[in-house]
Amino acid sequence: MKIYKIFLALLVVCMVPSCDYLDVVPDERPTEEDAFKNVYSAENYLYSCYSYIPTPRSGTSSLDFFTADEVVTAFEHETFANFPKGNFTASNPVISYWNTLFKGIRQCYLLIEGVDATPGLSEQAKVNYKAEAKFLIAYYHFLLARNYGPTIIVESVPDVNMAYSDFPSRAHFDDVIEFVVNKFDEAAQDLPLNYSASTAYGRATRVAAAALKARALLLAASPLFNGGGETQSSFYTNFTDKEGNSLISSTYDPQKWQRAAEATKYAIDMAEDNGHELYTYNTSLGDTYPEDPFERDLRYTIIDRFSKEVLWADTRREGYYDLQNKSTPFIQGRAWNGIAPTLTMVEAFYTENGLPIDKDPAFDYDNRYSIATGDNGTTMKLNLNREPRFNAWVAFHNGYYEIIRDVGGETVERIKTQFRRDDNCGIKGRSNNYSPTGYLNKKGVHPKLEQPSLVVPSQQYPWPVIRLADLYLMYAEALIEYGGAGEFASAKQYIDRVRSRAGIPSVDDAWEPIGGANSREVLRDIVRQERTIEFYLENQRFWDLRRWMIAEPYFGTQAKGMNIQGENDLEFFQVQEVPFQRNFRSPAFYLMPIPQGEINKNEKLVQNPGY
């Protein structure tokens, strides 16, 4: 039997001495005798159903991690880099979840059909296992819809011997979302609100089902799948199956936003009633950098393994070539200094006054690229007087990177980062392992990380799939899109919850001096910029720009940064294009291509437009 090794960082490394959760995963086609012969086998089979979830923070093969315009990396030779380059086709999709997700769906249905036959398994466990399988069926269909748009709805175990003439066709996108919503609701009836055993962390809960149902409805309400929204025309007016049936609505329906708002508010209430809250620093972790309390809260939001903000997490262990080792200041063979925020992302963060840099009268926007003196030496004006999220998550020239390092035989807990050619974070003579923009990512890197040798990062934590701040901004976005003054006021309250934790003024306090924030257009820009900042490098922007139908000018544009070959300040602080290919072909790239081999197998399938 084929064995897959999948590890839970939170459980195996951080919380308990040992645990077999997701540790052994059987093949997707075992016999029922193997799968349900005893309690242990049934449990392993349940865990195997989770194994088809794409790894969200893979440093080499994640579709949506390093592939938006938030960062450029020194690792353009790796698989993921084909996506920002636009080097993928239906014949060579490079990274495709199509087959994997359908295999996962089939495995879940096999569990539902077979688990009742397990000797010794309690009736409650059987109910719970089947609910988790239904949750995953819903989630896998959601991922298919987000990747490919209208997809095949699978309602039972597919017959592997099915005649070609009986192969299913793609369902209308709205029908897929309705299936997802109903399946999440069905699962939620039997899912626990939470688990008492720490070893069950990462398994499906009722809160997670409600949150992901809301995310699915928000996707369906968004312009890409909702007739282009209020201000645009649909890409998919003529997108039909082979019988002429429409596959994506080309008519805008504002009621989809209202439905998304209602589902999101329901999820928020359930989460808050069950102890979820925005993260604040856990003082039991002891004194640590960053010193600023807002920056410390933000730096630890996703890396504190006990964070109550996380509603559902992926608990697989981070590897050698994932986020932390790739982001940290260079050490030969141990830390690769190569995840670099783009100038677009740097400029997206607010000023310390909670305003966009081009709207804050107190920020010298026209001279933002000029040299200035900060607390630690010369830097650009652009890097000064910025909001705490910028300082918490981005390392800049003559700023600090909070990390454990040996400096001259002394252990320090932060180092000053400098990015000129021959500096400690500079390119020097390397052709790899450098920052292409003169900035370095800190988000997701633990301040207590030590890197004495090439090892799997010592600080492991679960990766958030969805957290409470996401629900707050989802709710605000939905209210803004369909509502009036009353809804706008409520939307600002939920945006302000996120802003307050980030240490910046409320929307009204920030915008009042420059004309206020009371129209749909202004508030739409605000909530979108808030999402861009808050979920920087959390697998969101790749999808957000697509669902908003504004991806082309961002993903199809060369990234910019500093002159990393500059030997002195005057040479370094010059804005330059990063010489990496960037291409976004519209409207094709708004959806991923179905692998051409699957189109060839099933004559009822139509390919997505543009491929």
C-alpha cells in the first residue's frame, strides 16, 4: 500500500509528544477490508481524506502563495514562478488541482459509504467522520470552483467503469456554489463546535464550515462570477457548454452580496460566541521583539500556535524550502534572503495616520523616493512614518529584522538589515539567494527562529486557512456592495476592528480631514486596500484581484524595487524594474485551465475561455 507522509506541525512538533493524526495516509483506492477493518484503519482513512488539500505555504509548488504581485523572489527557477510569468497552458497547466481534488471527493464518498461497517467504532465517531467527509466534499468543490469556475458536481462515489457517454458535464457556477453551501450546512449539523483534544486541531468544525460557506458565497457575489458587478461587463456572456447552456451568469445580482453578508455575520457570531477573537500577544511567550505592542501583536498573529483568531488551519509541517528559510537574512546554506516585497506592496501599506500614502497630507508623497534619516540611519522617506503592519512584516534598508542570530559570538534577537550590494542582505556576487527589490519579508517568520544549520525550521506553527479578521473584512465588503448609509456605517465598524488591532485610526477619523468616507466607491477602495494589507502573503491576493476583475494591471506589470547593485545610498535608492517576466493574459488567466487531457477524455467538457 502506498504511504504518504503528512505531518502536523502544531501537534507533532509543538503541542504533544506524539500523535498519529494525518501521519499515515492510505492509498485512495484501498479495499473496504483494509480501510474499515478496525478503528485504527478507519481513523487513518479519515485522515487520508484531508491529504488532498493543496499545501498553502509550499515554497515551491503552491499556486497562490508567491504568485501574486506582493513579492518577487530569487527563486524564479522553481515551479510556482511559472504562474506570474504566465507560462502555463491547458496542455501544460504546471500546477493543477483538478485531478487531485476529484480524487479527494471520491475518497470522502467512499468513507461515507463504508465507515458504518467498522467494528468497534462508536456511533458518535461514525457520525463525526461522515460529517467531516461532507465538509471536505464541500471544500473540494469550492476549491474547484475558485480555480476553474463552473465544475462537475459529484454527488456520490463515481463509477470508475462509467461509459464515456455517461460522463458528466460542467454545472452552472451558481449551482456549484449552491451545492457547496448545502453540503457545508449538512456537515455542520453533525460537526463539533470545537474539539477538546489538542490532537484534533485542524479537523473540520462547525465554525470552519460556517466561515468557508461565507467565503464561497462571497466568491459567488464577486464581479468575476456575478455579471461583472456594478461597474463592469462580464467576461462570460458567451461561455456555454456544448448544449448551449450558460455556465456563468452575465447578469449582475446585488442580492448575492446580501446573502454573503448574512452568511458571514452568522459565521462571525458563531466564532465569537465560541471564544474566537482578534489576536493580541500572549504574554506567556515572554519578552520578545518587536518592542512596539502593535507590531508585536501583528508579527505573532499567524505564528502563535494558540491564536484564537484562526478559525481553521493547515497543520502540515513547514519544510526546508518554504517561507521561513526563504525569507530570512542570508546565511550560506541555511537562510536564503529571497522573498522580497515589491514596491507595489510596500506602497500599499498605510501611513501612520491610517491613510493611503498618496492621500495623506502629512506624508511627502511626491518625494517618497528621496533619502531621509531614520532612527537607524539613512533610508527612503517611503519607509518612514508608516503603519505598524509595514514595520511588523517588511524589512527595509536600515530597519530591523527580529530573529535569533549569532553576531560576533554574541546571541542577538534582532539585526539591522541593509540591502546595498555588499551589505549583510545585499546581493554581493550571488546569482541566487538575494532580495530582488531591496526589501525582505518578515511575515510568517518567527522572531525566535534559530538557524544553526540547514534544518526544517525550529519554530513550527499551523498555517491559517481562514481567520476572524477575514470574516470581518468579508462582511464589510458585502455590506458595502449592496447596502446604503446604514450598511456603510456597519461596514466601517468591522473594518475598524481590524484597523484598531493594527494600531491605526478608524476609517472616519482618518478620512474626515480629506473629505470623508461615505460613498460606495470610496469604501470599496478602502476595504480592498485593507484586505491587501491585512492578508499580505496569506494566499488571498491571487484570488482577490481575480474575483474583483482587476488583476491584469497588477499581475501583468513588471515588479519594481531598489537598485540592488547600488554600492552606496545614492545608487541604491533608485527605483528600477525587476528583470523578471510578468504576464497576465485577460480574460483567460482569470480562471485556471482544465488539463487538456481531461477535456480529451470527456467529450462533454468545454475548456475555459482563452485556452
